[in-house]
Amino acid sequence: MGSGGRECALAWKLSHSPLCGSFYIAPGNAGTSEYGINLPVSYNDFEGIKKACIEHKIDILFPGPEDPLVNGIWDFFKNDPALKHIIVAGPSKEGAQLEGSKAFSKKFMARHNIPTAGYKEFTIESFEQGVAYIKRTEPPVVIKADGLAAGKGVVIAQNTPDAIKAFRAMVMDKQFGESSATVVIEQFLDGIEMSVFALTDGENYVILPEAKDYKRVGEGDTGPNTGGMGSISPVPFADKAFMQKVTERIIEPTVKGLKAENIIYQGIIFFGLIKVNGDPYVIEYNCRFGDPETEVVIPRLENDLVELILKMHEGKLNEVTVQHSPKAAGAVMLVSEGYPGDYPKGRVMTGFEATKGSLLFHAGTIGKDNDIVTNGGRVLAITSYGDNIKQALRKSYENAALINYDGKYYRKDIGFEFE
């Protein structure tokens, strides 16, 4: 389920499994059609997804984006006699609240002593208390809409007036509708960020390759936040000692906490982490793979993903050893001009046949009149392997130069701090 670069990378991986008979992507994009059959069904159209699953005798459903998970696709399937035999690779609606509600995830972390930034939550009724709390908090101040806001619901305000302005916009002006009816205000953690992914069966878990993505649109990490302009894996600072801390302080207590609270969770847990003075803290949880991290994580995962999903369903992930490729992977995202603001669609793309040695994961593309045209802000992720990150990115940049469409833009400094 889905149509972005993440789903294209997952489609590439799933379709290569010898256990995969027939394969469908709803709704997919111009790239996913190389790996299976695209179905013109929105991933939020649960009745449409149901009809497609019955018609095509589906055994496994893999939701890519967060929306269907937070909206309860797992519960929808498990409560329908015609669908309940289908494996849904993702958490229950309650489990997806780890991503769906910042307040829920903060309270969960507090209950299980999982390290995260100090915080308080406020609503329209407690607006004045929120303003007072901001005034007492040393800037920068982090303001987060409680619910899903398409990756745009977080503001890092550098001073108190800006923080109050962002808080007012979310709570009083309903900037994100119901998603910002509750707002979490938290302390700013100063460090370096990364993403860790675990697959859990509700009791056991395996850790997949880690990644670091680049959110700012401009080089040197400047300009507005985007959905992600590129990513690398492995992460140079995530050595064995640091990952041991992540496992013991964050992953273990999260999985045990979900089980202790009887929250059904069989799927991916994405830990958005920050390293502060050598220690890991959770910035956020997500209930699915990240994008564009998936475009480097999945190529470095050497296990059969379908087999992992089956082991997850059987509660036997303790029998699995995950193999990470010794190669590095680097992804560069080509975007439309104007992104992350308003951008044009329908620009004809050329140059695909000239590229070589990279994986081309389509994000915002669609087939039209025998052409591939742009259909989103983030258009194409170009992923390459290398003996190190620098080598992998060099190959991705060589191929990025060969793809053409009007208004093409990409950052030329992904991985810059590890040069």
C-alpha cells in the first residue's frame, strides 16, 4: 500500500523473494509497475483495498505509509471474516498511536523509562499555561502537533516570540485541524540524529540496518524541512557501543512495554533518535519505515523480506539472524522546483536508460502517454552501493546528473559531515 519512494524500494525487495507468487501495489507509481501490478486504489480506501485483496487472493498486506495504520487498517482486516486470515505487516490502531499521537508516545516513554526530551502537553483550554511554559523554557523550543501533519507538524523555534507564535498558530488558529488540538512543547536536544528500525512480532525483535536522512531542502542543512532529500547507511557514529545503548535503553523497553500493556504490535518500529553526549534519546516513534531511509535500509538488508514477515506472523523472529550488507548505501532525492512549497506536476522525465550501477526508486512519478512524468514534490530516489558512503554517493550523483526534467533539483552534499 502506497505510492512513494519507500513503497518502490519495498516493492523491489518483496518482488525478488522466491516466496512471492503474484504481487500488487495500490496505487503504486511508474517505478513500482516494474515489480508488480499497480492497482488504482487509494491506500486510505479500506473498502477498495478489501475488494482488491479478495479478488487477487492476497496473503500478505504491507502498509507503506502511516495513515492507514493510524486509521486502523489492521483492526479493519482482523474484524472482517473475509479478511482476517490475511497477514497485515503493521501494528493495530492502538499500536500505531506511537506515531499517531505525540502525547501518547511521550506518556508511553515516561511509563517505561525510555530516554526522551522533557515535555508538557497543552490544548486550547490551557493555552495561557502553554505560553507561560514557553516563557520558562530556554530556547530553542520544540512545538509539535499531537497528531499526523504530513511531516510538517514540528517547529523548532529559536526564540520565545517565535515559539509563542507557532504555538498560537497550531492551537488557536487550528493550523493542522484536529491534529493540533493538542500540542506537545518539549525541550530542545542538541545532537546528531539518526533512524533505527526494528521488526517485532510482539515479543521478539530484529534490528535492521540503521540510516541517517537529510530533511532540509538546502545544502549545509539550510532552508525549510522536507520529507527528506537523501539518506545514508550505515551511520558512521553508530558504533557497537552506541547501538548497545540503543538496544538496552530504547528498543528492549519499547517492545516489552507494548507487550506489558497488551498492545498488539507486529510490524516495523521506527526509532527517530538523537545522540547527545554519547547517549541516545528518542525524538519520535513511527509505526512504519521512513522515507528516504527505506531507500538505503532495504538495499542493505540481505534477508528475504517475505520470509521475515512470515516469521513475524508466527512469533518466531527469535529464530532469525538479520544480515546487513557490508556495503554502504547512499540515496540522493531528485525533487520538483518549488518543493517543499507548491510545485508543478506533469514534467516529462528522460535519461533513465543512460544511468547504470544505481537503483532508481520512483517516488512522485506516473506513466502518461508512453512517458514518465513528475507527479509529486519528491520525484526519484537514486541509490547506489559502495565500499564506503563517499563512494556510494559519488555513483548516485553521477546518475542524478543523467536524469532530466524541467525544474530538477537535488542537494549535492548528502553525507557532507562524514566526508
